[in-house]
Amino acid sequence: MAAQKINEAHEHMAKADKCLKTSLTKWKPDFDSAASEYAKAAVCFKNAKQFDQAKDAYLKEAEYHTENKTLFHAAKAIEQAGMMMKEQKKMPEAIQLIEKACMMYMENGTPDTAAMALDRAGKLIEPLNLDKAVDLYQKAAGVFENEDRLRQAAELLGKASRLLVRVRRLDDAAVAIQKEKNMYKEIENYPMCFKKTTAQVLVHLHRADYVAADKCVRESYSLPGYSGSEDSVAMETLLQGYDEQDEDQVYRICNSPLLKYMDNDYAKLAISLRVPGGVSKKKVAAAAAAAGGASGAAAEEDDYAGGLC
């Protein structure tokens, strides 16, 4: 089966070569037909699991589509070449080809397709290189933002923000979340703004920047519905506990359902938040009670130290 497919592929490539030849009656190469034959050859190689040869065939297809000024089809072929690299676990090469395809989509005037391809590339590289995935998601978000598709842009920025938290690039995460929040505000998705405020507070407190965390909450009171909401009450309580170095209060809020069921990266920030120099009032009270009990027992022993008489 594989050998048959490989033979078919070579037949298509031979036909492509014929399409490119010129003669007295054929003055120009037939780039369109050549591209079509290389596309068929690429599929045959792919089905035979000859991914490197399939990649080369897709790149040839792209070359002839480019000669024919059909950039969209050229970009599609380059993206497919990237997927052949992915099949061989050659992720950096795959991403490089997909990014090249995205530039061609942009040049062709199809930015949505470019953004979606960048998103797919981000998902491919995420298990191997989080920083590169962040870069790809942010590029995709930028493309959607330029097209005034703010919901899609915010969703992709959200992916980037979570990964920035995961790799502990908290300064960058704070900037990304603010941008995300601004987009949700512009499209009037206020409940998402509330969630982003909570994420901001957690990031800023992990940066040991109480002032920035407090500022985020103060600014959010301008959002319709934020005042008196579950989110605002929780953040006010959390900030109060953090400011007063009350570990118990901070622990209670950080382990509440509101924070525990956030996206996993933010939930981890919540449960790992510690108060610098913080004191647990429960532990202090327990220690005081234990000390009181010990001193009472000691006094009782003193009363009987000289005997009953």
C-alpha cells in the first residue's frame, strides 16, 4: 500500500514537471496545474507516512501557487508542510513554517485565518515551550484586535496570561491581564472584568505589591455591578486580611469556592498565597489557651506543695 502511494506521488510529480515545460505552442508554464499535481503528490506521500517528502511536495505546491499569485493557497500549503514537521516531532521547524504561512495570510488580506493558524501553532508548541506559546497567542490576539474582534482577542490574551502565570513571569502577566480586562470592558462583558480583577489581585499580591492590588479593586468599582458583588466583597476581605497580616482571613478567602474554581493557574496562585510576617489568630489563641492551662496547673501544684495541713 505504501509503495503504491509513493509510486503515485512520483507520477504526480512527473506530471507537474510536464506542466512547467514550455514549447513553441505553450509559452508560459502552467503553474496552477503544477501546484495541483504537487498537492496530490503530497497527499500520497502523507498517506504513505513519508512525511519529509510530503513536506517537500507541499512546499513545491506553495512555490507554484506563489508564482501564480494565489497567496491564500500558497499559505495553506506551507501550513500543511508545517504539519508534516509536526508528524515527525520537529516542532520548532513546524512552528517556523506555520508562522511563515501566517505572514502570507496577512499579505493576502485574510487576517482571521492568520490568527487561527497562530492559535493552532500555540497549542502545538505549548507542551514543549510555554514562552513560545505565549508569543504565538499574543500575536494571534494582536491580529484579532486590529480587526476589532475583541472577544477573540481577549480569549487569546487569556491563554497567554495564564501561561505567563505558570512560568512565573508575573510582571508580564499583570500587564496582559490588564489589557484583557480593558477588552472585556469595551465589549461590556462586566462579569469577566470581575474575574480579571480577582486574577490581578492574586498576581499583584504574589508580586508583593499590595498597592497595585488595592488599586485594581478601587478602579473596578467604576464597573456596573461590581460594588457589593461576591467578587468585590471577597477581594476587600482578602486585601484587609493581607494588610492586617491575618493568615486565617487570607486562607479562608483563598480557599473559598470563588477562588478555588478559577482557571487552574489562578487557583494555584490563590492556595499558595502567603502573608509576609503573617500571624494565625487561631494558632495564637490556641497557644494562649495552652499556656493558660499550663499556668493554672502549675498554680494548683503550688497550692498543695506544702501538703494538706
